[in-house]
Amino acid sequence: MSVTQLNIKESKQVSPKAQVVAFSPAKPRRSIVLMATEKARRLTATVLPPLLTLALLVLAWEILCSSPTSSLPAPSRVLSESWELIIHPFHVGQGVDQGMFWHIAASLQRVALGYALAAIAGIALGVLVGQSQWAMRGLDPIFQILRTVPPLAWLPLSLAAFRDGNPSAIFVIFITAIWPVIINTAVGIRNIPQDYQNVAKVLRLNGFEYFGKIMLPAAAPYIFTGLRIGIGLSWLAIVAAEMLIGGVGIGFFIWDAWNSSLISDIIVALVYVGVVGFLLDRLIAFVGRLVTRGTANA
Amino acid sequence: MAQSYLSLEFIDKTFERNGTKSEVLKQVSLGVDKGEFVSIIGHSGCGKSTVLNIIAGLIDATSGAVFLDGKHVDAPGPERAVVFQNHSLLPWLTVYENINLAVSKVFRGKKNKAEQHDWVMHNLDLVQMAHAKDKRPAEISGGMKQRVGIARALAMEPKVLLLDEPFGALDALTRAHLQDAVMEIHARLGNTMIMITHDVDEAVLLSDRIVMMTNGPAAKIGEVLEVPIARPRNRIELASDRTYLKCREAVLKFLYERHRFVEAAE
């Protein structure tokens, strides 16, 4: 009896709480304002620190290189000396006298081709090595040795083989980017959880279905880790390779600027290289998130 | 031995690792009738999951054989669907797609697209998960994941549903909800079900028979207990039911008096 009485008391206490719900129409309006300020706060929290740091660094650079005898130009001098270069990115001249946009575009074209080939071949080889114990035993030691060869060491060999600068540069990109793709793909394939394999077995998926429905999606986060490392390495290698092969491209532009003692131009080019490299990395991470539907922690 | 719907005959299982053999199961024989709910209970490491995996065909028995509906079983297949301990949903697919993967494979050529869709939704309704059909496994709770795992297994229209400690990773309240859901499905569809568990209450509540296994190595079936409680069963009424308590006591006595688990007896 006492228990039921307790229940009644509780329900009485609950009733005023239920009335609070009536106020809910007012809540969304308040929460929209709250959300807006919250968003603004988060934006400043992410954008402000890097901007501040950048300003401080530029200031320090300005102070350090401000003396007239300084061997490197201060930011203000970079701006004044390379102003033409900075404001005319789409300038079209003769030979290698092109705007920054065209140099970057030429480099990106080489990277795109070499990287695409590396991605396709790398995933295929990675699947082979990840799937087959024998392929892994046979190929893995060779991969482990070849992947330590620095990108530029391949350049003379590829120049000898292709007798042309452009395919050689593309080959260097290919051979640089392929190793992380192979290795990560293989690890991803080998790490497919037993549970997923059991599901496939119970459903009697055939080899083709298993490949498309279980293996690739399960390994996708690993594959994209490899692809992301690969794009970074490609961008590193292209600058060095282009310095040697010449022609239009950001690498040769930097080398040419050095030969003409245009140090300010080099600094402008480095900013471009850095920003483009960052964007490439973000692009692959974005594609990875899209393809793996958020299961990749990129 | 007269053959039951599902029968295990003299199953031995020996694992071999680095040259040392370890005998896991010895002479395990069991018959299960159509529509029956059988639990296999035992201490951890006694090989009860191995029994289930052999029935599923995921592990081969060293000797002995499994027959289902008169046919010899030696490979996995959808007629022996498994509800895995950790749900095993594919994280890149939505709840709907996870079940549809099974349905489109099992009913290819037997149901058209619209019928397949209806069948997926029907099974989601059975486990009360239709509302979450577009969610990914990472977005739903553990209990919900296991519901979807059960729906996926049911959607294969299996002859035997194998449940491998299906509620082991869930909290007590969620577990009770899911046990009720399984009881209801069993009552509605009359599936043959085999469940691995280490929870005595769960075994008594759900089963027609409880198979108690001795401790390994070389585990075998120690006792089989009939649970003569009428269905539908209600956990609250059963809490003071004499038959229920007796069954519970019998299982507890088997597990803790006669076959006490001795840890690290290597």
C-alpha cells in the first residue's frame, strides 16, 4: 500500500515537469541564435590561431632580414620585387616565361598522370600481395628494397629508357607514389576482420562479389591512407624532378629563378608549392571520406 | 540413432598449433527437432562456440558429421544463418543495405526487386528496427545493432538460426528486451534455434532444452535438461515459478558443483 501511495506522489511531482514542454516553441529561436554564436566562436577558434602565428612569423622574418646586407629578402622586399609575378599568375609569354598558374598546371598534369598510374597499379599489386601468401613472400622483400630508393635516383635510368624529359618525370612520380599505396592496400586486405569473412562465407559470396562488396570497402580506409601518403610524396618528387628535366613546371621555375638570382621569385614559388601540396592532400582526404562514407578516419 | 532435423554425430575437434595438439571436443552428439530452441551452456573455453561454428560450417570437425534435414553439412551456407556475438554488420553499409546484401544474394532469381525490398522491410519490422533503416551501424546502439544482426540472419530464411552468445556484449536491460524479442520471433515463426550462452537465466528462459557442456580440454555434453515450462513465457511470472527455479538450480549445480571452472589449469 505504501508503495502505491509513493507512486501517486511521484506522479504529482512529475506533472509540473510536463508543463515545461509547453515552452518548447520558444526554444528553437533561442537555439538558432545560440548555434550561430557557437559556430562563430568555433570558427574564430580554428582560424584565429594560425593567422596570429603567421603574422608573428612574417614579422620576425621582416625584422631578421631587414638589414640591407641581408642575404635573403624580407617579406616587404619579396612583395615589391616579385609584384609582377604575383599579380599576373595567368601571364603567357615565350618558352618558360609563363605565369605561376601555368607552371603549377604543368606540374599538376605530370603528377596527375603519374599518380593515377601509381594508384591503379598500386591497388592491384596491393590486393595481390594482401591476398596471396605466395605473392607476399615473393614480392614483399623486393618492394621493401625498392621503396627505399630515393625518387631522383630513378631519374637518370628513366631518362635513359624514355629519352625524353616528360615521360621520365611522370615515371619518377609513379615509382615514388606506388610503394605506400601497395603496402597500405596489402595491410588493409590482410586486416579484413574475420567477422566480415564469416559473413561472406555464410552468404556464400563468390570471389567477385567478395572483392567488390567486402574486400574493397573493408580495405578502403587503408587504401586511402596509402593514397594520401602517395600524393604527398608525388608532390615532393615533382619539384626535384622538374629541376633536372627543365621546361615549364614549378620545379624548373625555382631552379631558373635561382640561376637568375631572383630569390624573391623562389619564395613566391615556395608559397605556391606549399599551398598546392596542402590542397592536394585535402582533396585526397575528401575523396576518401566520400568513398568510404566516413569510415576512414581521414 | 534416429536422425533428428539437425543432428550432430560423434563430433571430435582437435586443434593443432606449433605441433602441439589440443583436443577441444570429444564425441559430441546431439539431435535437435524442428522448431526447437536449444541452448548450449558451459564455462568459457569449453568449446561451445566451436560446436556452433562446426554446425555453421565455419570450422571443420576433425571427425564426425553434421546432418541438417537429411543432408550432410560441410560448408557454410545461408540455411544455417549465424547471429554473431559482435553483430558483424558491415560498417560502410546502412542497416537496410546490410540486410539487403543478404536478401539479394539468397533470393536472387527467386524474388524480384520489389519483393526483395518488402522482405528486407518485413524483417526490419520483426525486430522493430524499420525506423533506423538508413542509419549506419556506428550511429545506432549495441542492442539495436544486434537486432539488425538478428534481422539479417532471419532474412536468409534459415532452416536453423545459430546464435553465438548474441547478447553477451549488452547491458542487462537491453539484454532482457532482446531476449523477449527473440522469444516472440520464435513463437511467431517457429524457427529452429541454437543459442550459445553462459547466462543461466537466459538459457532457462528461452530454451526447450539446455545442453550443458563439461569443461575442456576434450569437452563433451555433460547433461541435457528439458525445460518443461509452457510458452509464452513471462520473465516476471517465472521469477517465482517453481519449475523455473528448479531448472535454474539444476543448471547452476551442474556448472558450479560438478563442473567447476578451474582457471589456468594448463
